[in-house]
Amino acid sequence: MLKRLFRTDSGDTAGLVLRVLLGAVFIPHGAQKVFGWWGGPGYSGALAMFGKMGIPVFFAFLDIVAESLGALALIAGFLTRLAAFGIFVVMVVAVAMVHFQNGFFMNWFGQKKGEGFEYHILACAIAIALMIKGGGRWSVDAMIGRKG
């Protein structure tokens, strides 16, 4: 089972690009929830925000971990499949609880009440590709996989 978790094609540049860019997109989201950077609520504020949405503290904590530590893990290519799964779940829950009601399109011109879910579909697609392929080139997973 562990061998399958770390298995990846160490020459796969697509995996490298997908994981680094998905991780880079989520680092600011994680930093908003952990540190309050970029106008975010910080850790206690994020827990309160999730609580108002009816999300239990444990699942709120998992969201924060996925968006912060998971993003860093993706960039390093460490436990890529698990980190990508975490991002995938975060995106599915975000669509189901918040964004679906706003329709497909992003709020490009500020004329809607909220954001649509087109961005979430792309993040999910990248996460699924990483769950299938693994971390690819220059990943910690590839180094561990070679030793295992």
C-alpha cells in the first residue's frame, strides 16, 4: 500500500508542473486561514467561519491542514496523492456548500452575490490527475519510491 502511495514516474514533468502550481495557488488560501495574511481570518477566525457554516471543528481543521500543509506537500511532492485528495475534498465541499448556488461562472465583473464554481472544477481536475499520476519529476515521492 505504501509503495503505491509513493509510486510515480520520476521523469514526468507534467506531474511536477501540476503539483507545484496547484500548491502555489493554495498557499495563500492556507496562509489566510492559518496566519490571517492577505485579509484572511486567521486560525481562530477560520474555525469560527466554518462553525457558522455548520462544519464541525475537526473537519474545519482538516480543511486548514489541506490548504496549508497540503499545499506545501504538493510543492515538495511529498505524499502527493494524499495532499491532492485533501485539496479535491476541500473544493467539492466548497462547491456544495457555497459556490454551486452562484452558478458556473466566476464573478468577473462584481455583479453577482458570490463566485461560481468554474475555478473549483479546474482545481479538482488537477487534483484528480495528481492522484492518478503521482508527483512526477523532482518529487520527494519519487525519491522514496526508488528506495522502497
